[in-house]
Amino acid sequence: MAWDTADQLIVKEHLGLFKAASNYDIYDLDSGEMVLECREPHLSWLTQAMRFTDYRRMTPFDIHVTDMQGDLVVKVVRGFSLFLSKVKVYDGQGSLLGGFEQKLFSIGGAFNVHDENGQTVCELKGKWTGWEFKFTANGVELARVSKKWAGIHKEMFTTADSYALDVANNIPPESAIRKLILAAVLCIDMVLKE
């Protein structure tokens, strides 16, 4: 199953009481098959130490998203962030696909999603009343992300979360926006919800 033809994906964060790296597995909702792995292979000792403090959301990240053959699909990178996050997204060959810029004073959390030229292609915005995010462009919904509740024992004692990603079926598989949407799901967790 190719990940980029699936319109519904489940992003599962790895369980862990004391973990510095953010690792996720991504499954196709229809088949239940794992289609992508997301790992942080290179964490400095300083970043690892800061991940256990109140400054966790400010730490840099370099997440590598690979397919089941181990080929790099997307790389999501951010340096230290003191106030608002600016994230860059690269394809498997290292070419810039675009990025995200966190919006100031957004209730529920919001990002502008940019293409490789810095032009806004869509907006990611969360609801202040719940855990749901929508990607929209010119009033049209491109995708929706919602948190899947893991149960009281997982929610209370671990930092693992699961997210459902529903992408509009009119977005072509080869589209860069599909990769940007996937990368943004990881940024929601790393930047807004950690």
C-alpha cells in the first residue's frame, strides 16, 4: 500500500514514560498496514536533556519520515524556537517543499503552510474547544486532523498520542501539499501539544 494514495491515515506516537526522541508510526486506516515510520535519528545531548524540562516545545527537531523500504519521503526540521515556530519540510532528495510558520495570537493553534517559494498555500487552524485541526485553502477543506483517545491508562501515564488524518481525495498523490500536510501533523504534536 502506498502511503500517498491513502486518504485516511492514523499517526501513532510511540509509548514512553521517559523519552527524548519523538517517534511515530503511520498506518493506512483501511488496510491497517503500517506505511511510514517517523524517527528523530540525531538528537544532541543538550536537546535530549531539554526534552525533559518545561522548555521541551522550544527544542529543535529533525524528523525523518521513511517508507517501509527505508527510503526517505519527508524530512521535517526546526531549529531552537524561542517564541513562534518556523519549520522547514524537505522531500526525500533534500529539496525544499515548503514549511510552516506559527501564527501569533491564535486560539487553538494555527500555522500558515508555505510552498518552496514562501507563498501561503493553505492554513492549518485548530479549534479552541477541542482537539481538531483543519487545513483550508480559499475556504475549501483540504484535510482534517483529530486526536484519537488512547484510553485512561495511556493518557495519564505516558506522553503517547494518536492522530487521525483525513485528506481530501481530490489532492493528487504526487502533490507536494500532501507531504506538507503529513509533516504538519507531526508539527501539531511537537509544537502545540507536547
